[in-house]
Amino acid sequence: DTLNCFFNTIFMNDIADAGTGVVTYKGLSISNGVNDIKNNIIFSAESNFINYCYSREGTLGTLTSNYNDIFVQDNVNGRVGNWNSVAALTLADWQTASGQDANSKSVTVNFVSTSDLHLTGASDGDVNLIGTPLATVLTDIDGDTRHLTFPYMGADESNTPLPVELTSFTASAKGNVVELSWQTATEKNSSYFEVQRKSEKNDWVSVGKVSASGTTTERVKYSFTEKNVNGTAALYRLKMVDLDGSSSYSKEVEVKVDVPVNFELSQNYPNPFNPSTTIKYAVPVDSKVRLDIYSTLGELVVTLVNDLQTTGNYTVSFDASRFASGTYIYRLTANSTVITKKMLLIK
């Protein structure tokens, strides 16, 4: 048998204690067969007795599970999962036991009511509820069209597009010229990016402005060049300003204003980290550069850089908020040079 469980919202009501005897309360239970579980919200509000959002009985069949939100409201009796009769109290425990749900979340969800599971409040536009697009499911429970790139998890595709943060922000220097590059996945009512650099007096000063794309679901790349940068290092950030005047800031990136003589890959900092860390590397000659993140099994997790790059020092911010805890390997490939290092994500 085959189970394709996609885009469902499973809400486990807080019911009265059933009394003596064996009480089993599970949101989703699977056993044998071929099971594919993606883009679901499984929410337990039960507080009176032991309950499981997700249960895998036995070892028969196969399970592929990812991009789900699995949340227990009560940390005393609630369990994220049950893997072959072993309780998984947290999402991290479930990920370790099952080897699944690397990109899943365990965050609370605001529903209209316990009987109306449409999203509302802080969940309307919550980036933690970004699922993965599936060609077989293009509409939600109301017949509303799913976002083709960043659909919501669960049965309801909210009318508020998910605001997606910066996907990358890098800085490089050639001599005393600094080149900043960044990319967005989608934008909603964005006005402009203000490029800021920390001065020698430790104040953030504006050094330029780049117009944004307004509202778009396409990936957009931006760049900004600052010449005649003084000192040996510079710290940059982006102030992202919307049409209504509201703003938010990117992570900070640092760049050394000098010319390297060797290929170098520095240890990420901080390490261990949660959820973001910074990776620095040096390119002494113009090179075809790749910076990849791998699991310890050798599986490619994400490519942070894949481009022709000029001589300089580079800084890349890696946001691992969508990945599971564990050891990851990052590898710099530049022309014929390959350098690898390990880093540890602890959530």
C-alpha cells in the first residue's frame, strides 16, 4: 500500500482524561507500506495524558517525511513522536530516531478556532511554515492556489504571501574596493536596500542605496560596490526598507581589505552554532569557486557559492534554521584546490 500524506492540518483536541486503562492518542500513525509525508501541520493541544503527534509502528515498510510542522503544546505529556515504541520528546529526538524531517519545524500555530483550522495571527506570514512545492497539489482545502515556490504547510494556503528573508549576503574585497552581493527569494512591498558600514567610531553609517523589486516571487540578485575603503577590515549590513517605511536588518558580514596570497578556508564562527554562522575564505587568483555544505553521509545539503570570483577575501553567512542538528562538512573548491572543514549545528 502507498500513503501520500500532503498538506494536511491535524489538530489533536485537549480531551478529558479517559480514566484507567490504556489510552493511545496519536495525530498520525503509520506502520507498513510506502509512506510519503510532506507539508503537514500536526498540532497536539492535549494536556491530560500521554499523546504523540507522529507514530511509526514497527519496522516494516518505508517512510519519507519532511517539511512538516510537528508541535506539542504540553511539554509534560506531549510527545513529538513515537518511533517503534520509543518516545521522541522533541523534534530533534524524532529526527535522530527516524532519520527523517531534516527540514521540518516544531513551532506553535495560530488557528481561527479549534474547529476552524485556517491560519490567523502570527501564523499568517510565518516563515517557519514554508513548505516545499509539490506538482501534484496545486490548491488548498478551499480551492485557493498554492504558492508555486513557497507554499504554506498544512491544509490552508493563507492569502498573505510568505515573506522570505535574504537567501544570501556576501562581501569580497580587491585591494580597497569592496563588492557586496545578495539575493532574495521573494519580496513583498520592498522599497530599497540601504547599505551600511560600521565606521571606525563603531557607528553604522549609510554608504549607499539600492532599489528593491517591490513585490516579486522570482529570485533577484543585487550588488553594490564601495571604493576606497580605509583600514584592514570592514563590517557591512543591509537595512531592508518596505514601502510602508518598516524595516529590518540583515546579518552582518565582515571583509578584509587586502589581497590574499593563498587559497584559504577559515573555521566557521561561531562553532557550534544555532541557527546562523559565518564562513570566510580567500581566493588569491580569479577562480571558479564553489562552497558546498554536505551531511556526514556525503549528501549535498546546499550550495552557498557557485560563481566565477575575482581575487579577494569573501564572507558568507549560512542560515541553517531549516536543517537538523548535527555535524556538517563545508567544502571550498576553487580551480584545482579543495579544502574541507567541519562545523556543528546544535539546536
